[in-house]
Amino acid sequence: MKQGFIKVGAATPKITVADCRANTQEIKRLMNEMKKEHVKVMVFPELCITGYTCQDLFLQRRLLDSAWESLLELTAYTEEVDALVFVGLPMRHNGRLYNVAAVLNRGSILGFVPKTHLPNYNEFYEQRHFTAGTDDFDYHKVGEEEIPFGTCLMFACEDIPEFTVAAEICEDLWVPDPPSVSHAQAGAHIIVNLSASDEMVGKDSYRRSLVSGQSARLIGGYVYATAGEGESSQDLVFGGQNMIAENGVTLAEGKRFRNSVIYGEIDVQRLADERRRISTYPPADSSGYEVIPFETEIEETKLTRIFDPNPFVPSVKEERDMRCEEILNIQAMGLKKRLEHVHSSKATVGLSGGLDSTLALLVIARTFDIMGAPRNQIHCITMPCFGTTDRTYQNACKLSQCLGAKLSEVNIKEAVSIHFRDIGHDPEVHDVTYENSQARERTQILMDMANQEGAILVGTGDLSELALGWATYNGDHMSMYGVNASVPKTLVRHLVRYYADTCGDARLQEVLLDILDTPVSPELLPPENGQIAQKTEDLVGPYELHDFYLYYMLRAGFEPKKIYRIACRTFEGRYDKATILNWLKTFYRRFFAQQFKRSCLPDGPKVGSVALSPRGDLRMPSDASAAIWMEELEEIR
């Protein structure tokens, strides 16, 4: 909970219509079930104490008296329940009847939130029985206590400042300006909705989009509990489609037509950080709201939510293919604009036979097709040296041929050897000078040959390499336009695979599949028995871990301990905790140390929510210290 994870639950009791005593026992049973899971926010459906479908029985004093007695019984029952509990009931107040959410905590009633928007169309006729809630604030006397009554109530945990909750009821969500908008602007990070939404064909998908969309719009958590089996089926059926969403992502959803309890962990710290990051999100202003404190024990939240091990890559193939097509088009349109601006219809690219240069060439080919320019004006240059293997060399040659591009070979062994002699470097010493001399020689050739033809040199480096600084400064780090600059390595692989699957050319597909099967390497050290000797992931760590770290550090703003925690859960069984921690330390160390390379990046298109351009998403000093982040990592045992 100190890291912001709040366990929430949405429960659908099996209602006995108009039998408040039976319903109270059922609510208690579900409270106990959620208590075992250490739920801190428990949400029950609209009018769950009586049942939503009581119709004109809501005009009966006996039903209203029984509902109130049941509320007092439930209130006393929560004395041993460490949670904020929301239950629905019909309630008399100032001579009117309201459809309210009663808010309970540790044996006390904290407030009553009346429903604002009463539907009176189609199958609904709530205005026959109830009065709509307003912004006017009031109190309702319970025994000797004055309990807040009104739509503008917000419940705030005293020990966790981001743990703030407000409520709306069913139809409130379906109107153009839901109360939850004001609640969020007042500072509520979690919205609960007590609902009784009947089923119709297709309504479930619309309901799902409402809940998910509202959580995204508010940058908030949304807990939706709705009525299910047990409500009267005289004219309607209720399906119990409970949902928990966070900032546009559905964390949990109940199976329809089966009463259930669903659980999720809402990250209120991330929501607060995201609201602060979005400059157009208004600052919290709780004026006009009654902010009611509540207490809860701070304890370990057992995580059940799933963190995608590949946050940059959609897990569903159809969505992934659509994303790949979109990204390729963004890259191509960015390059097209640059070529048109410099009045050039020629492009040069260094082709190594590796993944990044392959993707760059595929993007260039698509760009030329869009422009209607012949592909033979794409100039691929392969520059074998000490570490080049026959496999990557052959793949580079075959790839350019399949795409109809011009291919030149410039062997740089002699030039680099002369350079070693000029600077007095022993070629048997395979240090950083040995490696970087080759990368800079290649960049010099590419720049000069591009100048010869009036072409633009297209860069190949990707987002993951930029994050780790896995590039030679003023070597492969530099180009005239970097099409892969915001594409992470885990996504590069899927983009190439997508092209292979959709190209319709068996020979091209064969080459692309072999490139995908080749270990990632800069090939700057001599091969061993003809095989690649220098494997990037053996040196800097698995890219799937680094991309995971990068996403949650930059996109979510998580601190090192929080990233470590969710990484251990996500990659359990694939990497042990020591390995995860080791590469997390490497990530932070390199990310800070290598900012100077990112500070002078060439232009390139942004394609996703994480980018490192110094002109766009990341304004970071090159000489910032990583000390406090590394200190936190050293505390992990």
C-alpha cells in the first residue's frame, strides 16, 4: 500500500427482493469473503439492501424501516472490517426519499451520497419514487451524530494522501456530465459506482466502454458493482457485470449472469503522478466538497493484477498487427516529409543484416512506395570488418536484392587498420577504442557516400539502445534522420515479423525470418568458429527486461523498488530475483550515464507513449546523478 496499490472489490449479492434481513446476511457473507482478501474498498450494488426491483414497495414504510434497521446492523458489523464499504438503500431525508450510497468504515457511517440523475424513460421510472440529489450539502441525524448527506462528499485516507474515494450511482455515469468528473477534479482518485443496470443485447460492450472510458478521461480508478441474479425478472434480467478499471485499462470483470466478487489493485500513486504530469488536468480543488477522513491499516497488498511483460507490444495478434501497420506508416510518413523538405528522392542506409538496419530498410522501401519513387534509389551499404559473420553478410545482400535496392560493399578492415596505426592502437587489444573505431569509420563512409548522391542518411538505432547508450557516440549514434528512434527492441522484432508475414514474397520472408533468428550483436569483435562472438544481451542484459524497466520508469514514473517488485511478479519462473535486480542496476546506471548521447540525437518520429528525444519527451541534464536511485536499489535484499 505504501507503493500506492489499493485492493478494491466489487460484489454482487444474490438478492431476495424486499427481504432486507436476508439481503443483509448475504452482504455480510460477501464482506467476510472480501475481508479475507484484505480489500480496502468494498462496493455493493445500488439499493442492494432492499433490491432494486421493489417498484412501488419503495412507498411502503415497513420496507423503508427494515432497510434502515439493516443499515445500522451492517454498520455495527463493519467494526471488525478494515475497509471503506459502500452499500445502497432507499433513505428518507427531510421528507423525501432518496436512492443513496451509504459509506461505512469501522463501525461508523461516514456519509450518504444520493443519486443525482434519476432515469425516467423506457423501463426506468425512478422519479416515481425518489428525489434527485443536488450539490446542496446537508446532515442527517443518526442517533446523536450528524452524518454528512450530499453528492459532493469525498473520503480521504489519513495515512495515504492519494487514497481518496468518491461515489456516483448507476445512471450518473450515463449522462453527458457525470458527477465523477467533479469528484476527480476535487481530488478523488477512485470512483465507485453502485449500479443496477439491466441486460439487453449488446449493452455489455457499451457498459464496458463507459467504465473504461470514464476511468481514462478522469485518469482515475473506477469500481463498478451492479445488480445480478436475485433481482425480480418480472420484466428485466440483471447480469452482474462488475468491473474494475484504471486509467482506461480494465483490471477485472465479472462473468455476466453469475453473481460474483471481483478484485483488483488500483495504483493511486500512479494516477496522482499521471494527473500531475498532464499539464491540462486541472489542479485538485475540493472547495465545495466535504472531505471526510477515514482510517485503514497500512499493510502489504498482495498483487493479483497482471503487468504485461512486453508493455510496448500488444498481446492479441489482431491488435498487434494493427499496431505494427500503424507504426510502419508513422515511420514512413516521417521520413517522407524529411525527404520532401530537403528535395531529395534518394536514401542511404548502412545494412548489417541485423534487426535494426533491416527495419530501417523496410521503412525506407515503404516510404519510396508511398512517394512513387523507384526503389533503386535506395542505396544500401554493407561494410564488413573484423566481426562480420557470413550469415549477417549474406542476409544483408539478399535483403537488398529482394527489396530492389542498390547495394554497395565497402570493406573497412584496411581503413580501420590504418587508423589504428595512425593513433598507435594495438589491434590485438579489443577494447572500446577497437570497437568504436569501426563504428565511426562506418558512419564516416555512410555520411560521405550520402553526400556524393545528394541522399539522406537514415539512422537505424532503436529506443532500447538509446536508453542504455548502446551506441558509439558520433558513430552509429548519428544520422540525418532516425526512423527507429522511438521503437523499442522488443517491438522491432514484431515489426519485422509482421512484414515477413504480410509481404507476400516467399524469398523475402525467408531472409527476414533468418534475420529474426540471428542473435542481436554489433559484430565489433572477431567471430569464434565463424559464429557471432559478441552478443548484446549477454553484455547489457535481456532487452525484454530493459524495455519493461524503461516503460515503468519513464511512462509510469515508478521508483526502483516498485519496478523491482512488479518485475519479480511478472517474470517469475523466467528470471530469478538476483538476475532481475542485477540488470535493473545496470539499467539505471547506464540510463543516467548515457544521457549525453541522447542530448544530441538526430531527428526522428515519435511512434509511442515513451520517447527519448531531447526536443520532445525527455528533457534531462546529461550530468544528472543517479545516486538516490542506486541507493534505493542497494537497499533491496
